[in-house]
Amino acid sequence: MISALDQLDSNLAADRRGVKAPLRKSFEEFLLNDARVPSGHGLHGPYSFAGREALLAVVRVVDKVVSEKLADADVSLAGGAQFGKTILELNLAAYITSQQFRNFGLYLPDDDLVEGIVDSKFRPDVVDQIDWFAEMVQVGKALNKSGKAVNRKGAFLVTDGHRKSVGMIRGLGKVPTTFSMDAAAMDEVDDIQPKMMKFVRGRLTASDLRFIFKIGTQRVHGRGMNKAWKDGSQGVFNFQCLACGKVHNAEEEFPQIVRLRSNAATMEDFDNNAPKLTWAGDFKIDGNETATFAHDPLNHYYMGCVTCGAELDRSQPIEHHHAPALIKQRKWSFRISQLAIGAIDLSQIVGRFQAAVADPEEMIVFRCDVLGLPQSTAQALTPSVLDRARSVEVFDLAVLPRVGCTAFGGMDMGDRCWFFAREVHPDGQRRLLGAERITAGDVVARGQSLFAKHGLSALFIDERPLVNESRTLALALNGLQTLAVWPRIPNVNDAYITLPGGLTWDGPNKRWLNLKCAVVRFTRNKLGAGIGQTVVFFEEGGQTKFVPCIECNRFETIDRPVREFLTPAEGVIDVVNGKVREVPAMLLPRQTPGHPPILDTLDAHLVTGSERGTNPDGTLGDYVDQCENHLLLANGYSKLAEIIGGSVGQFSPARFVVPSGRRAEVITNRRNQAIEA
């Protein structure tokens, strides 16, 4: 007996054989001729780029990728909210499947969103608006590997009677499987787990196109949609003043780029000196602090040149890419703010800004949704905070610390290892001394080289995952690699251990003296548990050896270097030498044309790693993990080295006898007698 699905599958071609879809040579042509958008009161009107001219540049790049079959291309569209991103990607799904007859996947953060977007967006705004597409599509149907039609939530099957293609709208709450795609779009990337996004590319492996389109608002620096934008060509849309020739980026020059037009009898004609919007939410005239004007929904606003005041034409955006070299690698990215969308009235934007001025949380939403710029209360470090750390003193990366300063380093270990060195001045001011990425195979030799190169007093190393390499470095830098016979220690807490080179373990006080290198473990789970010093034993070469170990809390290890960049402006109050510190405690070198690329990587790691998760009660939780935060962790280890290694001078090793030869001496606290190795 033939099942209903088999019957559907066998008759599908016959049922659709009469469909005569128009031929659209490009996505742009499809949008202008077939797509329709809500126009209010339950009605739809033709799609238009009028008032959304910036989107045309994005559409034409998509057409270039698809028509020229540019394999492995990425196009990312980051920007403000409510200017047509969703309707764009849903119509792209219709175009790819019905005109190109390629399989298309639209991936959302979770499955709960799938039903909503299918029922409230895809059906009413796409399927029901394009008659010929409605005749070709079966929503809720897909093809399995054997070519049979199957029921599938979020799926749609498209055929003209001869060719077939499948579209899928899926949540990325779990690993995507089963269906292969030619092109994939990911919506609201900030809410998708990074590890899940990696699996999407695997769904494209069998295709000759392998096109990925990412879209969404930017909420967090260095992650999600902001990372996608930075990983691409970093396109923005500027506006040129026809009067003076100056080029403006509206979101970066907000609020002063918004001006109040003289439109009331009570206001004089300000000509080119029209009042500018201020961060206080009112409008002021340059050079006149007394004349202020409040927002009124009946006011008329325009976007004006910050220099001469001439009106800028919002319908004439100029595409500019900050990293054009990445276009050759087929990695396009665009940022579009609501200011670049003429269809969104400036009065609406100014009105929202009034609420944002009075509410810090609303300001964060305003920056993300209107300006298209990332902002998060959970992220302590931002590009502007790091720029401030570069502005206090102008200097370049050095090799050795300045006279009178000391240097400390930290290393985060893994497949790629990361090194961070800090210079510490006696007055407490710190500078970045060096940063580097090292391959795991070179980390032991390179670690010793960097220790000498930068004149470090101490280097602290993440013990895992490269346990052997970390311990080997600790042995080498502490001068223990040639120790032939290791002492037997009956009780670590009672013993004084003096090793060749001066390294000494003071068991009763649980501290290391003359320490040059230690491994770090995150074993203290409670905040406020402090930093502990201990001994790690391990078997090697038939002997029980040991290295210094620092036990600490992960949150506090990251929080210390984060706070060094913050000032009272961010609510961080540090008293240094009896005074409140007003400038960052850690300074960064300037960034000039041709500066070392590691400085850009450092910025990315600092910003990304400074984000904190959210507890169930809504409070901020621990610093995020499983992200590109390695140089921030290395910085944290260098801070531990400063705290522990920087205090060695106050302990005199004179009471400990350093034996000659290759033997170590152990003296117990209870019995003043030597235990021979």
C-alpha cells in the first residue's frame, strides 16, 4: 500500500509541471520584481531600495558570489535593528531555491524561533506574496537522502516539475545534521554558540558554492556579529558633504551629526550654525552654551556636516571598506546603522535617544539597535578603553624594561601558546613590554629565549594542557634541569628546601623564595580564597621531581588585569601611594601604520575575554570561557608573577645554605638537621 508521503513524492512533478516561474537573473532583480514587504494595516507593497540604498551594495555582493560561483565566500551584514534584514534573508531563501535551485539553510539561535519565523514571517511575507513561488513550494516538506518527501518542521520543498531544491529553517541549539546545503544564512549570530556555527560549514562540504551569509545586530565587542564584521572587509557607509567635501560616518559621529532645522517662528534662522544634538539629549549651537533646544516630535531634523553644517544626503551612502584586502579572500562584511537608512525618520531616532540619555541600560540598546555598534554591560573592556590606555603615554614596544623597572611574564598554553610581558615602574605604573604567539612545539625553547630577551624576573605558566612542557620550562628557568639527584621530602609543610641556583621552599610559611618560574593551577573555587604557593611532584627519569606551583581562582586571575585598564570612570577605585588612581594602571604602546599585528590580536583577546556571563538571578557571573582570550589569561599570569615574584627581594635567602655540586639540602623546621638527598 502506498503511503501518503510516497504518493505525494510520486505525483509531485506532475502536480507542479505547469508552474512557469519567471526567470530572474539576479537576487536584485528578484527583489525588485517579486518580493513584497509589509506596508501597514495588513497590506504589502513592492520591495524597494528607496530609503535603504545601503542594502543594495550588500545585495550586489551576494549576486556576485552566486552568479560567479565564488566558492567559500562569506558575507556578513551587521547593523542596527528594524531596517529589513529578516525580510532580506527570507527572500534570499526563496531566490536561491526557486531560481538557482540550490539547497538553502537558514539557521536561528534555537528551535523555539523556527516556528515563529515560519508562521509570522516566511509564510505571510514571502510565500503568500509571490504567486508563482507559492505554486512551487511545499512548506513543511523536505527530501531525504533517497529522494523521498518527508515531513520536517521548518523545511520547504521547491520544484518546477523538473528540478527540486530544499530549504531548511533550523535552530542551532544542537548540531545540524542530515541535510546538505549550497548556501547557509545565520541570523542573530550573537545568540548562536560559536561551536555550533562551525558545524554549519560542514553542511556545505558537498557543494561547489559553500556560501555563508551572516546577519544580525552587534551587541558584544570581539564576538558574534562584531567578530564576523571584523573578520571580513569591515565595510561601512559614509556620507560626503557636497559643500566642504568632508566624509562622515554617521554612527561614529553621533550625536553631533544630527541637527535641528529652523522651522518655527520662535526660532531664528541658524544657517550653517544649526543646533547640534548633544550627549545630554538637547540641541546646542557651537560657541553658545546658553541657547539650548529640547526635543519635540514636531521638530524637523536633518543629518548635517559636523564641520560646515550643510545637509548630508542620506540617499547617497558611500561604501567604504577598512580592510579591502580581505575581499580578495572572499570575505565581505558590512555595517549599516539606522542613520544610514533614510526610511527611518530622524525624529524617531532622536526620540529614542531621549530615553537612552536617562537610562544607562536603554543607552546600551540604543547603541546596538540604532547605531549598529556593540555595547554590553557584561563586557568590561572596549576598544575605547584600550585606546585610553594608549593615550596616557606615547611609546613603542621595547625589548628590555627601562632602568629602575622590573619585568614579569605570563604564558597561556595550548596548541598555540601565548606570551605576555609587563614592565613595572616603582611608582606602580605598568606597560606592555612584549606579546607573542608561539607554536606548541617551540614553546620550551622560545619561553627560555623570551625570558632572557625581556629580562624577566619571573615567568608564570598555565600548567595545562601542555603539562610536560610547562614543567620543563619551570625546571629550566629555575636552574634545575641539571639536578642529578633530587631530595626526598618527608613533609612539605615542615621542610625548608634549598636548591641549586637559590630557589628555596619555605614550608612553614608556604612560600617560594628566589622564584623565577612556576606553573599555575585554578584550584581555588571560592572568591576571596587568595593565592597559594605549593609544590607539584611528578615522576621523571626514575626520580620524584617537583616544581613550584601557584594555586588561585580563575575569576580573580582574569579580573586583576581587567581592572588595571579601568578607572573611576568605570567605577574602579584603586588607591596608589595614598591617592586614587585616575589613569589606567596598564598602558599600551601606540598603534602606527605597520605596527606589529600582535597588538591587534591583543586588543581582540582583551575585549573578548573581558565579557562575563549571566547568573540565573540576572547578576554578572564568571568571565566567559572557550573563546579567544589567551593573551588576557597570559596577562593574568604575568600579574601573578608580579605579585609573587615581585616580592622576592624582601626575603633574605641567607639563612639557607645552597650546597655545592648537584645536591639539594632539606632542613626540617622541627629538627634542625639535614636530610641527605
